[in-house]
Amino acid sequence: MKRQPLQTDRLRSAGYDGRSSRLEIEFTNGDIRAYKAVPEEVARRFLSAPNPASFWEDRIAEEYPWERVSATRDAEARAGLDALFGKPDKT
């Protein structure tokens, strides 16, 4: 699933899969939540909202069931990129 960056203090990126009605949101603390059964219109409005964090809090956070996406998958992807391009400088 391709995610688009979000410019908020709490949310880093989000993406939507219309086939499974699944909305994935990555938080700035590294957590990734997958919300289930999210209608396409709700996802579209969230992704285009002027303040996605407020939209998430008001219309998604407690309305749809969610599960934490495995951090292992993210770590494996990061390790693969590090193997190709080297680890980023921490300066």
C-alpha cells in the first residue's frame, strides 16, 4: 500500500486500500494502525483534509476497529534499504 505523507504533529503518513477497505495510518512515534471497514469516501476526505489529525480524531479513531501493524515488517523493509544504500547518518 502506498502511503502519502501527512504534515501534522501526530501523523506521519497514511494510505488506503479500496479492495479491503483498509486505512493505514503511521504516527510520528512509529506506530502503524490499520483501520478496517473504512468507506472509501471517509478515507478520501481524511487524506485530503486540511487538518488530518483532527479528522482522524473526530471521524476515525473511535469509529472503526483497528489493529497494530507489525513493526517487524517495517524493520525488515528498513534493513533492506540499509543493505542497498547504507545506513543514514545520524548527524
